[in-house]
Amino acid sequence: MNRFHIIIPARLEASRLPRKPLVDLAGKPLIVRVLEKAHDCEAMSVHVATDSEEIADAVEGAGGDVIMTSRDHRSGTDRLSEATQLLGLADDAIVVNLQGDEPDMPPGCVHQVAQLLQQHSTASMATLWWPIEEKRDWQDPNVVKLLADSRGRALYFSRAPVPCQRDGEWPRQQARRHIGLYAYRTDALAAWPDLPSSSLESCESLEQLRALEAGWTIVCAQAESPVPAGIDTPEDVQRYLERHSARRV
């Protein structure tokens, strides 16, 4: 059995796609599609953490497990923190945060991020990246960029086009797209709510900067395979349906 747990944080509100977790994807709600992907990973346990009874009903109707959490959480990681406490996971357990809008996350990447954290005992978190191949993606503020040191420790995450090449060209060899898949140690999640507020997090609207500003080590590596974009807009829904047009449901 694989030595990690999966928790999928989900809330009903979404600015760009109303009631996103319940959006229909070829006959099943988005959150159920993500749940099915999580079960393919054969983790020790899989739970959806939510404050929505509607999401809970959809998950339980599909045979999934739910942890009901507070409505007051500001981020998915805050929700994970409460969920791990409610589940009573051991302090050294590893929890993978599979976001509730990633129905095409490759199971191999889930295993990879969990193993990455297992291999780095001094790290609190692990995450993945993929090379940016188009300049327009490097310039897009919706594409989060990641900078790391030579040992694979994250230095910074930004919506800005970084690193910036002085001669005006774009840094094709250094540009990396952050993949929003994380592994955490349970004791780090327990400490998360008490981290000091982060001006960088507020500036970039990226919660992982709270951890970096607090001095946490986040290890990172190139994903073993490409990760399709998640579901954030009606256009993303259409692209998903096109990719899976031959899928049997």
C-alpha cells in the first residue's frame, strides 16, 4: 500500500465558474471526476474536505468519503489543515493535496510528489513544475512561475514573467510553470494556521508564499509527465469534453 493520503479540498463558490465542483463533465460532477482520479492513485485513504452539503451529497452518492470542515477557511491549505486534524493522522504522515478542479492529474505525478517529500526529511512541502514552451504562457499572470535552487528547493513563485532576461529575450531554458499539486507533512499542516500573515502571499495571491516567507523548505522537481490544465472556466470544460469525447461513462 502506498504511504500517503489524498485530501481534495472543495468549496462551492468560484468566481470564474459558478458552482464549479458540481459542473457536469460528461454525466458526472467535476468533484466526482477528481475523486475517481484520486482513487486511481491507490493511496492509503482518499477524502474530500468541504463545507458544502451539496458537494458532500455528490461525493457520498459516488461512494466517496467526506470530511466536513469550517466555512471560514481562506485557502485550500487551511481546509486541509483542519481535515488532517479531524482524521487524526499521525504527525509524520504525508498528505497530498489534489485540487478539486484537476480531473486529469496523472496518478504518476501524485506518487511522484509524495515520494519527493518522503526523500527529503527536512522539507515541509513538495511540489512539481513543467517547462514553459511558449512565451505567451511565460507572460500570462494566470500561469504561475517557479524558481528553484540547484538542489531543487523552491526560491519563489510568481505570476510575473520570471526570471527576467536582461537582453529582452525570454528565458526559454529557465522558465517553469508551477503545477498546483502539493504534498505536506501532517505536522506542517498542523502548524499552517499559526504561520504569520504574508505580504508576499497577499501581493501575488499565492498561498505557498506564506510558507516560503516563514522559512519553510519546499522541494520541487520536474513532473514525470505533462499535466493538463485544470477546470477554471467554461472554455476549460469544453476542452475537457473534447479530450474525452470517446470516453465511456
